[in-house]
Amino acid sequence: MAATAPQQGITNPPNATNLEERIKPDQLKEALSEIFSEYGNIVDLVAKKNLKAKGQAFVVFDEVEAAEKAIDEVQGFELFDKPMVLDYAKTKSDATVQRQGSTEDLEAHKRRRLAEKERKQAAEAVELAKQLKRPAAGVEPSVVRPVKAARGAGLKSSNPAAGAVIPEEYLPPNKILFVQNLPDEYGVDGLTAIFGRFEGFREVRLVPGRKGIGFVEYEAEAGAINAKESTAGMNLGDDNKPMKVVYQRQ
């Protein structure tokens, strides 16, 4: 079946899936370039190494017509003994946004993509937590009882549902950041100098009696997303301690 064309004026790149996962990205990109360059000028070709992105690639043309023709004619073509499955990508590529807009447009596009990725990760973490709390298949809910804490200090429950908490790295975006691993010399002024340059900055709040942590609030999620993306892992102080930046747990 031919792929559905994107909306008028939208140049989403073709997405090729069902690719051979054992082929190295550089070798895969070379093969795809040789095939798809017959249909038009390729401005970008993306094939990543990470596990979730294996087996797929994105081919960005400078013209919609070239993408349409490539999808129609290459659909099912066998590459490394596997038939390719082609369709349009769900969003515009970075290369397309950069060619059609400004640097600010590209940065906004990247922030939206990062926010969507973090929302998906948060949703997956929530679903995993729910699964851990569900009783095993075939077991009546009334039979499942909390595991009583054993007598003795330091012993923990062996029930995996008991500690099902979403890791802070996967918390969904919101307008307040939780910053950790701060050097002792970094106070409100030092953190304001770092985070105050991002749009919608409101304030920095430190926790009395607690060193090394603080909160940074923005007027909207967009400012917090941009700040987190730009500052996470930044080295601070004489010891170059990497600052940890996550969203506040709601």
C-alpha cells in the first residue's frame, strides 16, 4: 500500500523501517544514499546506533515530490535481504526546519522534540510502575498481600511493587527544575546567573539547612525545558562537579 502523503506544505522525511539491525550505521547510510539519491537531492540521512532506533532510518529530501516518488517506488525493496517498509515521518526533520526557518525555529523544534521524548519516557515509567503493582496472572487480588517487614534493622521488602517509584530522570516536564550536586559556594546569585538567561525565569529557591540542592522556577514549561537541556551536566566549582538537573516531582 502506498504511503499517505503529508499535509500540504509539510515536508516530513521518509522513514524506512524493517532494516537489518546488524548493519553498522555508516554502511547502512551509504547503501540508503545510493538507493534514494536516484529520486532527488538528499539533504540529510539519519541512522542511529541506540537500541530503540535500530532497524530504521530517515531520509530527508529537499522536495516533497522526491519523497513521494521514493516511497512509492522503493516500498518493499529488499536491502540486506529484508524488504524495506517506508512511510512519512511523524514530524519535520531538523534539516528541514533549519532550511525553512531561523535558528530560533530550530531551537524551538528541538525543545518540542525533547519534551515529547521526556513525556513518552515518563509515560513508560508510569506504566511500568502500574505493572509492578498488578497481581500476577491467575492470582486472585485477595490472595496478594503486602510482604510483612521482617524483624531486624535494615531488611527491605522483597515485593517489587513496594518501591515502584518513577525515576527522577523520567519525570514529565513542568515549570520547576530540581537542581542537585551544587558546590557549597553556589547560592542564589550564582544560580540566577546560570538559569536567569532562559526565557520566563522567575526565581531560584534554596532549601534552608540543606546544601547542594535548589529549585528553579519558570513561568512556563518551555523555559524549564530549554534550561534543563542547556545546563544538565554543567561542571561547576573548583572541583568541576557536574550539576544534575531534573524536573520537580509533582
